[in-house]
Amino acid sequence: MCGIIGYIGTENAVPIILDGLKRLEYRGYDSSGIAIMNNDGFTVVKQKGRLSALEELVSRKPIEGFIGIGHTRWATHGEPSDINSHPHLGNQNKIAIVHNGIIENYKQIKERLEQKGISFVSQTDSEVIAQLAESYHTGDIVETIIRTANALEGSYALGIICLDEPDKLVAIKKDNPLIVGVSEHGNFIASDVPAVLAHTNKVYYMNDKEIAVLTKTGVEFYDMDGEPIHKEPEIVTWSLDRAEKGGYEHFMLKEIMEQPRVLKDTIQSAIGDGDNRRIIESLDISRFNRIVITACGSAYNAGMVAKYVFEQLCRMTVEVDLASEFRYKDPIVDKDTLVIIISQSGETADTIAAMREAKRRGATTLSIVNVIGSTIARETDYTLYTIAGPEIAVATTKAFSAQLVLLYILAVSFAGKLGKISKETEEKLLEDIASLPDKATGMLERIDPVQKYAATCVGYKSIFFIGRNIDYAIALEGSLKLKEISYIHSEAYAGGELKHGTISLIEDNTLVVAISCCERLYEKIYSNVEQVISRGAKVLFIGNCIKAVPGERLEIIELPDINELFAPSLSVIYLQLFSYYVAANKGLDIDKPRNLAKSVTVE
Ligand code: F6R
């Protein structure tokens, strides 16, 4: 995820773009840059690090111009560095672009262009857009953008300026957001409304494959045949604070809603033509006799889910250890162990210590990390990146979901390499995984039942989560999510464990959230549900194989069908929403729960 902005008008574009980038920094902050076009051509200033570094640079060497584009980056292809920062230029310095998205066929395009003698300076997928646009440029920028977009596979929101047409700023999008803002003094493109709200609240929301051509005085829209299209502007009535959250009340809800996109991008990176795929393919699992997973909090819960998937598919022992325990326990790992380290931030102190301990003992380390260039990503032997973009809410949602799909794909790949599953089964499993984003989208269109039920749950002092097998693993995450943001005490149990102690806590009107996506264990979990109901509990039963009928004490929320191994990716969405709406109904500070920090860099 990155943020883009562009301005063309009667005022100096530089402060306008820098201010807009500040409002987009939540979309990425590992580098930023700006390109201004004036009579001398392009002036490009770009720099690794937070936006303040770019501001500092610009203030030392002021630039001026009435048309420009800016970018704040969250690296996906190519490490955060000055050279990989946007804007990118073509070889002849005629076209400058900013891009938010992922170009899936960039390698093929790059090879083609390199054969024609075009040289590349960065490791990004985005640079191919500038080079390709320049190679196609005929003098008509709309034609150029159409040809370029037709050659691109993947997702993009693009801002383009061209020296041959210095009175135009052009934009197009596919699968990534882009708005056009219009004001008295000039016109804007941006990834999101907050970037332009200081200047105007009159915006056009762009649809996929629509082209916007902005001049100082107006904007025109075209389709992919170059035909003009009519669009109506909308007046934004949100406050700036609300606009920064994409219109949602909290970043957590926004991030929950982003999950279909995140799943799609992360899956694509691992089974399409992405860096994750190359790493997964290069791993020789037959070298190892054991897998150990270590992480903290939700990342640990992702590891718990993965244990079931790896063991089921690879028939290999997998141990999951809390990083804070692993580091002090004289762990049994050696050169024959693959240690998988999971961390959104890549900076969690306990997880870093566990990783270093594993390395010290000679293990091969593989990390699953969201933040490119973070300590864990740098120090492990192999790194897979979740393509979740920056996560702002303290409670993780989208990064957790991205971790799960990478772990599934890793498990399927290992099982194939170990000969534990046939090629057909491998393909079928990957198809099941690839179906998750659409299923998640469908679920997010039907959140009413969860929202309404959660509104009735604010008074509970304690809520239990139960499940069996892999449903138990995801119950752990449901319970953690609830307690961290709603401050309601909560525990997760394997359904079969209830009778060994916990059932004594069940009394009149205790709430139990039961998860059921393992059809073969349905009767078992249902008997747990009956046991707690008969002791006075109320049950929220979430699953895709439930045969019971709802009753006074039993609420049922259906999930889409999916292979049980991958069902946690669906059940977790309603568990996240359940926690979110309980906390929202309690009026709590959901994005910053008390006593918690996003990145726990101390022991
Ligand atoms: C829970 C949560 C935490 C983190 C944990 C590890 O919502 O966010 O439990 O999962 O602190 O953090 P990372 O993944 O950054 O290592």
C-alpha cells in the first residue's frame, strides 16, 4: 500500500503535495518523493525514511512549479531506498509517474524493454510503468496511458506527468483507490480524500480503468477507448479525522474491511509471479526433520493455526513456541530444524531474541514479516512478506490474515515437495486458498448479524471461545482480539477440555462463542454447545457445517464453505468484527487499547 497525490493549478505545487503526503503517510512511510515539472523539465526529490526527511531536503533546496506528483511508499518490490522511491522516470526523462499497487507482470515487461536497450535503475515493479509509457509515447498522453494500462497486469493507481504535455496531469486506476479533487485554484489526484480536504471537499471517485485528465481549470474523464465519459462530483462531509480512516470510525474496522485485497495480494505474491513464490520454491524442506514456529500474541496464534495445516499436509512434527518462552528454554533446535518466525512489525523484542537464539543453535530461519527491512526480515535466512500495507490499529487484523495465507501456501508447497500430496491435490488446495478473497468479500457484505449480536454483549464480564482441532486454534485469536480491545475477560478452550475444569465456570448467561468448520467434528463441538447451554450459557455458534437450529440461547452465524484447513481465514473475520463491535458499543478507544503498543520493542 502506498499513497499518491498530484496537483495542477495556479499555486506552487510543492507545499500542497507535501501537505497531502502527510495525510497519506498512514498508507506507507518507508520512503517518499516528489516530482515537479516546470520550464527546466522535471525536478525529482526522493528519499528513504519518513516524510520529514523529504521535507527537510526540500526546505534546503526549494523548488517551485505549478504541476507535480508525490508518493509515500510502503515497499513491496525492492527494499526501501532512495533509488526505489517514487516518482520514477523513463530513460529519456520525459515521463514521471507515481504508482500505488503491484504490477504482476513487471518482470516480463522489464525483460522486453531491456532487450530494446532500455536500462532500469531501481528494483521496483513500478519503474516499468514509466519506461513502458515512455516507449509507447506518441505525443498523445491519453493514448499513451491506454496502451500502457492495457499492457499491465495487477493493480494500480497511477499519476503521470509528461514533458510534452506540460499542461496536463493524467491518472488511471485499477483495483486501488484514486480520487480527483477540484478546487478554485487547481485540481488534484490522490489515493484518499484526506490528502485534498484542506483545499476542497468536491471529489470524483474514480472507477477501474477510467482515465482522468486534469488541467489547471478542469478535469475530463475518458474510457479505455478514449471516449469521454460523464462523472458527477460528490461533496465530502466527513471530518478530516474520519476521512483518514476511509470513512470508517476506526482504523481497525478499515483494516478488517481491507482484508479481501490483502489476501488477494499476498496469495498472488506467493503463487503468482511474486518474490514470495521464488522463496517458497527455493526452500528444500527435505533438509529438515522438524519445524518450530515462534512468535508472540496474534502472530503466535497464526502459528497455532499453521501447526494443524503443516502436520495434516506434511505429516511432520511442528512445535509452536511463544517467543518469550523459547528464548529462555534451552530449545531443541539444530541445523536440521527449520524455525519459522512470524511478526507483523519485525521488531518485537522477544521474537528477535528467539530468532537469534535459533540462529545461534544452527537452525535455518524463515520469517513472515509485514514491514520490509525490519530487523527480523534482515536477519533471517529467508523472508516472506505479507502484503498487508501499514497496519495502524494496535489490534492486528489484516496482517494476521496475510500471515495465515502465507503459512497455508508454505504448507501446501512443503507437502508437495515431500511427496505427501499429489500434484492434483496440491493444485486443488491452492485453488481453495485462492478462493478466500472472494469469500471474505461476501462475508464483509453481510456483517449485520455479527454487529447486532455484538451490541447485546457489552455487559458480559467474561466470554469463552471454544472450538476443536483447527477451530480451537482460531478460537485463541478470537479470544485475544476480544480481550485486548473490549477489556472483557476471555479464554479460549479446546471443546473437549471443558469437562476437565472450565465447565465449572459456566453459569446462567455466560456467553460462549463456539466455532465449527471441521465437519467431521461437528457432533463433538455440538455436544459441547449443548453441555454449556444446559448449564445456562448462551452460545454464539459460528461455522459452515452447523446443523442445529437457532433458539433462545443459541444464535447461529453461517460462514461460506471452504476446506477446513483454511476455514480460520473466514471465521477470524467474524471474530474480529464481533470484538470490534463489542468494543465499539462500549465506546472504547479501539485503535489504541489501554496499556498496549503496536510494536513491543522491549522485553
Ligand atoms: C494482537 C497483537 C499482538 C501482536 C504481538 C506480536 O492484536 O497485535 O498480540 O500480535 O505483539 O507483534 P508482531 O507481530 O509485530 O511481532
